[in-house]
Amino acid sequence: MNRELMLSLLNKVVRVDCGGPESRVGKVFSAQSDYFALLTEEDGIVFYKYQHIKRITQDSRNGMKLNVEVPEDYPFASFMDFRSVLNELRHKWVKINRGGPESVEGILEEVFDDFITIVKNEEVIRVAMLHIRNVSYGPKPEKKPEKQDEENN
């Protein structure tokens, strides 16, 4: 995957990868030099590195629905590269590699050239930069009111 492809999918709902623990459905929120940001219902904004993406699926019939509000002033979606995102997330609670056995969460303490340091309880966890597939941060997005709820009010 690359930036040009992801720019063509900007503001569209896609599925990243095909199934498994890393797969997510969301709206492509930003496409930068080495990563893109995906707004999801479950995890908020997830930052994916292009090099780890195997498949992007776009539903031509708009069957993949996303019921979330796009944050207007979300500060982390426009950094030029993935390392800049990580630096901005220092001292914040993050989740690295959303699913599966390589998933880890905690406070992102330091960002180095080759690895990052995460602190969780009494553990100091070092994750190789090469093996970070994605990272998510922050509050989950607010869901849009359902049409029925709007009609009832």
C-alpha cells in the first residue's frame, strides 16, 4: 500500500486486512508519507504503517457502515510520518498492534530510532519499531445518533 492509493480512499469506509485480529473497518481519515489514519467505531483512530498492510477492501455498494462522528480538530492525524505520531503520543495511553499475541498497551514513554518503550504497571516493554504495525490512542469516537432517535426527538 502507498500514500497515493490511500489518498484516493480518503473519507471512504474500508476494511483493512481481511479478517484476523488486526482487521478493522473504518473511514480513511488521513494519508501521510508512511502511514494512514483510520477512524473506527471500536478503537477510535488507528494509525497503520503502509508496509504491514496486506489488503484494503472497499465495498462498492456501501455495505460497510460506520456510525461515528469525525473529530474536527483531532491533532494526531496530520503528522508527516509515523515516528512523528509516536513522538506526539509520548506520555499517553496507547495500544500497539491492535490484536493477536503481539498486542501491547500502556503509556508510551520513549521513542528511539529502533524501538519504543511502553510502561504498564511495573513492566517496561520495548517494542522494535520494525514490528509496530499500528497504534491507537485516545477516546473512542462518539457514535452518530440513529435516525430513529432523531425522528423520535
